[in-house]
Amino acid sequence: MREQDIELFHRVQNKDEVALELLYDRYEKLLFSFSFRMTNNKFLAEEAVQDVFTKLWSKSLPYSEEKGKFSSWLLTITRNACLDLLRKKKSNDYELKERDALQEDNDPSPEETAEWKEQHEEIQHAIKELKTEQQEIINLFYFRGFTQSQIAKKCNLPLGTVKGRVRLSLQHLNKILTKKKERGIRE
Amino acid sequence: MMDKQCDLLLDYFNGHLTNQQKAAFESHLKDCPSCQEELKELEELTMDLPYASEPIAVPDGMKQRILSNVKDDSQIENKATFDQTDSEPGPKPPIKPKRTWFKPFMVAALTLSLVGNGAALYYINEQKDDADTGESFSVDSMKEAYTLQASEDIEAAATAMMIEQNRETNLIIQANNLPELKGDEKYQVWVLEEGKPFRAGTFVTNQDGKGGVSYTLHDMKERNYDTIAITKEPNANSQQPQGDILLSSPL
């Protein structure tokens, strides 16, 4: 039986190498793909994944089940690791242009779970239904991790309206997703 | 009536606030139900977004590299400067704000002193930082020079020079009398902007305790670095300072 994430997490916190590898295998691809989406650079993405597992291994982390799903928590840590790296690399004038290097994925791992695949398609479709401006604002805010004033500048919006636009775009996306799910159930 | 603090929610979520701003925002957050609600909403509405990422193939050998680095890391006793909250989900800025290694008051007390005599520039062989771009070296003009002050109980001395070269700023560090490094330990130079550290060169010392590094500060003009500091780190990879400041100077 597949061991629960939470058990693996506790074993990793207790320096269990077998558990570390199991947890790594389970999340490697998701975390790397997400980190690549965030940083647009495979070296930074690898560094982010390493930062996440270094934390899991060598620091005592306050995860418990009341905080929600382990995967969501792990993805939040991953996003923060990416934002952290992006901020630092900015100081080295790092040019993050690597879209062309996006590799075709010919090797879906067994752990590329149905959950990811299903969610991926759902969200991709939902995002495409948003207006371009809303897609862009979600991209800048969530994936690029821009500051409020960077978003204002980039989207040519008054600073005071940025927060409202971000909320609205996310709410809109969520509505589309919810509708899709309801339809999915009926069909 | 919207508090001005409420406007910082997005930057808080993305970890862009300075330590001070973050503390102020968190104290505001406790008393502002609308911010609490918006923050919760942001967390919920973004929860599924990571899954929008295209699955891509991981680089060859990544697993081996990461797992061995992760295990190596644990062999080094980390200093007890780790902030327990830094990895909690939610809007924890990745720049660990509660770190105590950087003590502004200490740096503030230091006096800037110029090295007037254009001290002999020389290249130090132990240069280790990949990011350095020091192959061809021609001095254009020295903009500033600083003498770093040693922290209490530290005997070491160091100078930092900013050299304008090809319209970029090269930071040259030269240090003497540093304690011997053990294992993978490295000396790491940091430049700080409002308490946020940025890597600015890594070096080791020779048997006489001397060492140095040259580092190109590409973004000197956009940034407002206020401090330079040297710490001893467990290896060359520290993205955040783990050791105490040994030497520092205001910029």
C-alpha cells in the first residue's frame, strides 16, 4: 500500500533515507515542473527543489494535517523557494529566458499521478477561458511573483487597483473551475 | 476605512516586504478581519495553480545530485540561527526576516574609512565563485574603498574596493588574518540592501589566513546596497548567511 505522505514526511524529519527517497520520487516531477514554471530556468528550478528537500531533511518543519493537504503545503514551500531564488538571482542580473529550452516530456513517471494530470487539464482549460488581461495578471502575481507596483507598471494600472484585479481574476478562475467540476459530475 | 497596511497584502503574500514592514503587517493582520479573510482567500484560490504547470522532464542526474547534497548538508552542524517559521505555508517571505545574524546596530556603529592609497590590487588565486567574471582584468577607476570592521573577538581585517570597469562595478575583497577553514567551509561576501543579503563572492584562505575575491555587481546602479559583510559558511552554496558576521562595513 502506498504510504501516506504524512508518514513519509515524519520519517524524513527523523532522517530516514529510505523515506527521503520515496518522498523525493513521489514529488520530484511535480515540484520541478512547478519550479520551472516559476523560474523559467532549469538550473534555478533544480536549486529550488534541492532547497525544499534540504529543508525537509535538515530542519524541523511545522507541518500537521490541520494545515491542509501535504502536497499543497509542499507546493507553497516550493513557491517560496522559487521566489527567494528569483529575488537573489535578480541581484546577479540573471536573465531568465529559457522558454525555448523547454523539454518535451517523453517520460511520464508513474507518480505523475492521475490527480496532477486531471487537475492540469482542468486548470489549463479554465485559464484559457479567462480574458487575456486576467491571465496575465495571475501569471505576473502568482507565477512571476511580481510586486504590486511591478504589476501596476506592467499592466498599466493604477497601483490601488492591482489588488482588486488580482482578486477578481482569481475569483473568476475559481468560478470557471467550479462550474467545470459541476458539469463533470453531471456528465 | 481601509488601512494603508491593507495595501501591502499582495507584497506580503509574495514575500517582498522588508523585515520591518513584515512585522508591522503581521501585527496589523491580527486586528484586520478583512485582511485575514483576503489572505485566506488568496491562499485558497491559488492552491490549485501549481498544477497548471506543464509537466517537464527533470534534468539527467538531478535525483542523485539533490539527494547527495541534501544528505551532505545535514553533516554540517547548522548554527542555531534557523527560524522555525520560515517554511510554513502561507505568505512567509522566503528571506528569513527573523534571522539574528545581521545586527543593524552593530553596523551602524561602524565608521566608514577610506583607503586612500589605492592599495595594491592583486588577484587572489583562491577565487572560487563561479559567478565571478575576473578573467580579463583592467582597472578603470576606483570608486570607493572601505575598511571592514571586525566583529567582537575577531582579529581579522579586510578591505573592499569598488572598481568601475566597463561600466560595471567590480567589488574586490581582500582579507587577512582570517581563521582557518575546515572541511567545505568557505568565506562568503554579502552585500545588503535594507537587511536583505545578496551573495557577492565566495573565497577560501591560504595558510596565512589571507584570501580575497572579485565579484561583478551588475545591478549596482539599480540597487541601494548599504552594507557589506563577510561570514563563514558551511560550504560554497549558502543562499542565506548561516554564520555570524566576521567583518562588515556600511557602504
